[in-house]
Amino acid sequence: MALINPSELKDSYDVIVVGSGAGGGQSAYTLTMEGASVLMIEAGRNYDPVRETAMFQTNADAPLRGVGTPDKPRGFHDATVDGGWQVPGEPYTNASSKPEEQFMWWRSRMLGGRTNHWGRISLRNGPYDFKPRSRDGLGFDWPLAYEDIAPYYDKVEMLVGVYGDSEGIENSPDSPPGVLLPPPKPRAGEQLARKHAQSLGIPVVPVHRAVLSTRLNDRNVPVKLHPGNLRAQRLVAESMRARSACFWATHCHRGCSIGAAYQSTTVHLPPAMASGLLDLLTDAMVREVTLNSAGLANGVVFIDKKTGHEGRVRGRVIVLAASSAETVRILLNSKSASFPNGLANSSGLVGKYVMDTVGASLGGQIPRLENLPPHNEDGAGGLHVFIPWWLCKPQGQGKLNFPRGYHVEFGTGRSMPGMGIANGTVSMTGGSYGRQFKEDMRRYYGSFVGFTGRGEMIPNEQSFCELDPAVKDRWGIPVLRFHWQWSDHELRQVVHMQRTFADLVVAMGGTVRGQPDSDGRRAIVQGGAVIHEVGGAIMGADPKKSVTNKWGQTWDVKNIFLADGAPFASNADKNPTLTIMALAWRASDHLLREMKKGNL
């Protein structure tokens, strides 16, 4: 592993990649496989999932029984070793004091970023998702179509390993035969939900997740990914052989020491490192991108977080993949005479149109799932099935009072119990003790179901970020200030979500815990809470109305590419990570072609 310190930096690199998560990892992988020299700069510390993942510890082995704390908000075993909603010394601010206008910003300061702890749900955006304005007149169309990105979805799915099935659901694209791995069998509660959802006309189908249900085909897949490139084929095959199939150990948010669940640290970086063309600099906070006299990017300025010293390094091309909001922050802080309002910001749109996924939840208790015989339902550390958006046709006909859809994730089963099962049992019994408590726990354990909606947010002018005029981080770098507002479109969407969840609980013969809320302002989760923020530097076909072109290449500075969620022109009801990787691979291929032509 070419893990270096600032004194070991080379004079210059073909490409500097800022960030090591989904977009940064994919970019570094693609570029090094094709022979480019790459420096990856990561603001967090080095992280080794093989050594640091607690695959077999129960919560009884953890401090405070594994519950969340300010420095570990997702619990002790969460793979985010440094980071969360608040990062010491690295504040951000909100322009409004109103709770409904607050934005929560999650940052993972570690090698691999959020890919270490995400849910691995890997859904393709559909044709409607790339042309939403053409469909309903709202938001923006992307400057590309599904057909442009579909081959890269294929490549990413084959490289990282995604289980799932093809179901023919409108606007939820299937993968070609042989691309997906077999889906795991649904759990008992999931099968019950699927059976009774049919009466409501709601499909419950295998979800697509980046987890190896079987080992990857290390002979055929590398050839398909890199035809004619024997070196890349060898490196990818070696990396694939180092990964094992999932054996249903613990939840994927812990990370995966056997490489079954996708992480940038176990999929993208090992072959890139093995190529000898990737240098990796951790604990380095990039402050700005520098320009030469011709107006082209020629490097970056960073702060060594261990010493506080400023460093500079040169590169022929700069790829920003620091996460959408962090990439926006770097651009806004990269001011010069040519760009007094921030780099690549002639449109004035850097920081504008920040989006998150729309979220709301509701659950219930299902008597048919009581007193189940003891059995192991840990499964693949997350969802086996889900509900894709099933109302495209009536929505397109204007029969719904909101314009964009949502998918449904839900949890059932007898996984490792926590405080939720105890609290749920108390709500059913009013509290019990001794032998009766044990009997109640055996009865109700596994009988609860929780539904969560994940919907599309339409970009709006009231949701954006900018530099705070006064607040700086511990290294003197201005921080982001967020403005946030949900529109009526999202508020009506979550009301529909909760009615659907209640209908599902009743169809399963259960009792809804709580009531569906008719006020979307109470039902919707806070902005940023789903940790799917995208936008802030949207792509488009017009330089006056967008920040990048269809390749993620900034209009103003041709050798700067954005490879995270920042260029997203919309935020579909699909989780963004798969699309980030597909776009990053596509952009890297274009970058390489332009370098070979001498255009970069």
C-alpha cells in the first residue's frame, strides 16, 4: 500500500483525487487501471476494515452496551470511526434557528468515507429519473439519459458484486442477465409482508444490495470490465479472490472484514494500490484548488491535520469527490481574481440546489409473528426485499397530489435484539417482571415490523449552502452555512407514505403503533438525516444554468471534474451511491480519452 506522508509527495501527478469514498474510490480505480498516476487525498485517517471491524462482538461486549453517543451517534460498532453529525473542530452552521429549516450534515472522516457504514442498497436510476422535468415540468432534466449510463451500471455491479433480481418494474431498471448475484431468501416477516401486500397491489421484490451472496467470478468478470487490458484483469482478479461471500454474521454498517459487503477500502483501493500508480495521503484537509496563469487547475492546497502545516501538490487534472457539500466548500473557498465568488462559479450556482432523500416511518405489531420458534434470521446484514415505487402510471396521469415517488424499506425478524424489542414489549404489556417478562419477550420478539419511506426531493431555491461569513474550522478554513426548506411536494409525499405503511400493517393482520400523520411537517424527517445529500454543483446542458457538463467536468475550468453527488440534477427515490460510482467511472473514461488527445 502506497500510504505516504507529505514529505514523500511527488512533484506532480496525472490526476489528484480528493476523497476516497464511492466517487473517489471509483475514480482512482478506473484511472490507475488505465495507467494514470494518481494521488488520493483523504481528510480522515487511514482505516483497515480487516483489522478494525468487529464482526462477531455483541452489544454486551461494547461500552454502554453499544448505544449511540455524541462521538458515535450510530452506536459503538458503527464503522464510522471518526465523524458523524458533528466533527470536533469542524463545525457547520444553519442560517435559520427554526427546527424545520435545520440541515444535518454527516461526515465520515476516514479512508473510504461513508462506504464503510452505508446500507449497501444499490438501485439504478430509471429513465424518468434522468428526465423528470420533461415528465412533470418540475426541477431539472439531466444532460444525459439512462441509456448513457446503463453500461456503467453494469460495470459497477459486476465489480462490486450486487445481489438482486429482475422484476420488470416501471422505472426501476433491471440488470442484464448474469450481472446480479442471487438474492437471499426473504425472512419470515418479509414473506408475510409480500403475501399481504399483493392484496393492496403493492409489489414486494428482492432488493439490490452490494453484498456478495456468492463469490465473484474472478475469471470472467475482469475480462468483461477491462477487455484487452491484461494488467488490469490480473489486478482485479487478485482483488476479487481476496473477497469472501457473506456468511450472515453481523449488520453491514459495522464494515466487513471479509470483503463481502462493498466498501471502497476493500473493492476499489486494493487493485489501485497494487497497480503501483496510486499514492494515498490521509489526514490531509484540502482547502482550495489552485490555478495557473492560463486559468487551468494546477494543484491543491491542503492542511496536514497532524501538524497543522500547509502543503501544496501539483496535478494535471483535479477530481473532487469529497462528498457533495465538502466539494462545494472547496470550490467556494477557492477564490481568485478570476473567480471571486468561488471556483467554477460563473453561473452563481455553486452551493445551490442541495437535496436529501425524503424520509418518514411507521410500524406495527403483527400477532401472526408472535411465539415463533427460535431461528436465526440475521441474513445479509440488511434488507432482503423492498417495495419499489409502484404508482408511476397514476402519478404520470396526475391522479396523486404529489409529483415524485418513493420506495419502501422495512425491517422484520429476529435479529440481534436491542432496546427496541424491550420498549415494544412494554408498549404491549404495560410492563412485566421476572418469569412473566421472559414469557412476554419470547412471545413478542420478532413480531414487530417497521416501514420507512425513501422518496425523491425536487430541488428548490431555498435549499442551498454558502460559506459562513464568520465561522472557521480549527485550521482557519471558512465553514458551510446551510439553508433548508422542504416543499409541499415532499410534505404531501410523506403523508402518502404513512398511509401506505398503516395499510400494510393492517393487511398483515397487525396493529399500527402510533397513527399516520396527516401533517407532513410532523411526519417528515429533518433535512440531511437520511445522509443522502447531493447537488450543490448540478450538471446541465447550459453553462449559464449549471456548474458541470454531462461528464461532471466544470464548464469554467476544463481540468476539474466532480465525481461525487454534487453534480446530481435531481435526487431520485433510489439511493445515490450506485449512480455516483457509475457516473465516476463514466467521467474517468472521458477524462482518460481527453488526456490521451492532449486536451487536458
